[in-house]
Amino acid sequence: MANKAVVKAAIYVRVSTDDQKHDLQLTELREFVQRMGWEAVEYPEKGSAVKVRPVFNQLVADARLRRFDVVLVWKLDRFARSLRQLVDTIFLLNGLGIRFMAVTQGIDTDKNNPISQLLMHVLGAVAEFERGLIVERVKAGMTEAKRRGKKLGRSKRVFRRDHARELRDQGLSLRAISRKLGVPVSTIVDSFKTP
């Protein structure tokens, strides 16, 4: 009988400041890995003031390379900086066939567990709800800006459209006119469409 492959677990831990330690998170997660009989690779990160999280980014890159089978975190707030990031990352991992577990909160995306499938549906619904709220806020902001008389969208490119037509009548290509006037070809094309 063939030996069952050992599960590789990525332990991601994060503390907010350089003077804090990962000890509490690491101790519990290491003990969990040991009880499960898995092998662990650790991704410890410090700092929350910066938006760039190199260790988190490395974890995601390694997930894409399938370097582990499961991602373990102590709590959700130690893993993601926002609900959106949490949902997107869990869906990414799920799509790669990588299980996600928040050990102290009993969250597990194991595909063999019907509760985890419910969790994925709930997370999807939450993500859709959040997207809807964002769209609604953007539309409300645009409506208010219009009400105040603010012009929305890109400003028109300023160039002599009559000069562009003269150059075209002289036989220059659209690209040549674009280079000569310093505007994109698409802008030149659009200028010919308007009377």
C-alpha cells in the first residue's frame, strides 16, 4: 500500500508592530500542525501601518505555485486587511484547491465538508453585497457632483482640430498627424467624427 502524501501547511502570522512577537499565534498553529501530522512552512509578518505586505504577497505567489495544501491563520484579522481582501484571497485559494483555516475561529474551507460550502456561499454573498454598496456610493457621489455643477469624466484634449483636418487633406496618415500634434491616434479619429 502506498504511503499517503504528507499535507504541507502554510502558517501565516502577523503582528502590527516591530516590538510585538508572533509567539502566541505560532505556538497554537504549530501545535495544530503537529496534531494533524502535517509539515509546516511559516510566513511571519510584522507591521500593519504599511499597505505593502511582502510576506503575504509571497504566500499568495507560493499558493499559485502550489507549494502547500492548506493555509493556516490564527484569526481572520491577522490574515486580511479588509473584508474584500479576505474574500478575494479565500476564493483564490479555493480555486487553486488550497484549503484555508482560521484555527481559533473554527473556519475551514475543506471541500469535503458541507459547512465549508455554505461558508463559501456566504462569503460570496458578502462580497457581492460589498460590491453593490461600493457601486451605490460611487453613483451617489457622481450624482451629487453633477448636482453641484462639476463636470465628470476626462477633460477634452486641447489641440487644433482644423489643423488636423488640413494635415489629413494634405495626405498625412492618422499616425503622422498624431505624432505631429502630440495627441493619441484615437483622439484624431474622434475629432474627424465631430462636425
